[in-house]
Amino acid sequence: MTRSGATHPDRIPGYDSGILAHLPELLNEPLFWLGHLYSCVQSEEAEELLFGADYDAAEDFHRHVSGRADWPTFTVPVTAGRLHIVYRNLDEDAGTDYLLHHPDWDRAELLARDDGHAMGPGLSWPELTAAADNGLTGGSTTDPHSRLLLLLPAFGDAALPAGANGRLAAALRARTAVEDAEQLAAALLEGQGPCGPAYWTTNRDGRRTNDGSYSFRNPTNGFALSADRLARVTTALAP
């Protein structure tokens, strides 16, 4: 056991990490979400809508989370495997990693990285909402609002459905104390996180890929996942 009663989840295969700490109780703290969603803010207006009068309190809370000796970790089960959201608490290289793993794989796949050198997007809107809504147990929470917000910084999609704003606003109302959830949702979906929106396509062989310049799921990037790994990511995340 770690402090605050946190338990250590299994290590994530192929991922070099510190001590991973399962901390689902953080998801019940409105201030946690303000820091978690900060990278999705791309304008002064959005920043004001997110933090309001809670900026100092949110900064203190985030400093507490990022200053832990262990690495707060959350999991979201998907169609075939699990998404891991890991707070990488390194002094000189802090950030949040979004990984996907299946028990049959020898290593987890890094889908997105939220830090000073952000990489992504790693999830399309249909993949994001499917992970949020699947109701599968065995993760940090079954709450669809918490899951949506947990994964939001890894998302980027230029083709959003008409109900996207309302869906995100509902999650913000449920898990945060922001004053204008609808306006904030609109601002967050306009900027779409540290890597911005991307166009997604399905190749002839069924691989779901995008055109993001910093995405591991863009096969034209020199650092992209190989074709077979892109295929297994698509299968695992299938809505």
C-alpha cells in the first residue's frame, strides 16, 4: 500500500515507469479535473471558463498530484484490452501517457503523450465515446463522464457529430464545478487538446489512421506504429 491507501496495479508491459499507484479517489475531486484538462485549453477564454476563481486551488492540487513519489494511474477497459492513463511524475520529464494494452500483446502501445512535447491524437471521437460508454468493469471507474474526461486530452477529431458539445458539457457538469459547462465544452472541442484535431480514415485493410503531424497513428510519420500494430490498436478500440 502507498500513502492514502493507494494500491500498486500490475506493471504495464513494455512501459518503463516508476511505481504505479491506482488512485480512483482522485476522480471524485473537482479540482483534479481542472489540472487534467488544462492541456485542452487553447485560448484565454477557455482558460477562464475552466478555472474561474479556482485557479490557485487547482494549481496547488495539481502540484500535489504531480509531486508524488509514485505515478497516479487510471485504467479504462475497452473492447479488447485496457487503456492506461499514467501521470509520469519525473522531475525533468513530467507528463501524462496514454497507453493501450491487451493480455496477448508483449508490450503496450503508446497512443498519446501530454507534456511539453505532446504526441497525438491517439483517439477519434467514436473511439473516445465507445471507451467511455462501454460499461465494462475492471477499471478505475465505470462512470462514463469520468472516462470521457480522463481520455479527452488524447483525443482529436476534425469530424465531430452534432451532439459532441452536449455530451462533453454533460460530463463537465457532472464531474467539475465550472460555471458554464456548455461554453467551456465548445471551447475545448474547438482547440482539441495539445495536438489539435485530425482527420481520420479507415484503410482498405481496416486500419483506422489519422493525418496528425504528431500522431503515432499516422502511418506517414517516421515514428508511427507499424502496420500490424496499427491494425491491432484499431481492433482493440473498435466501437
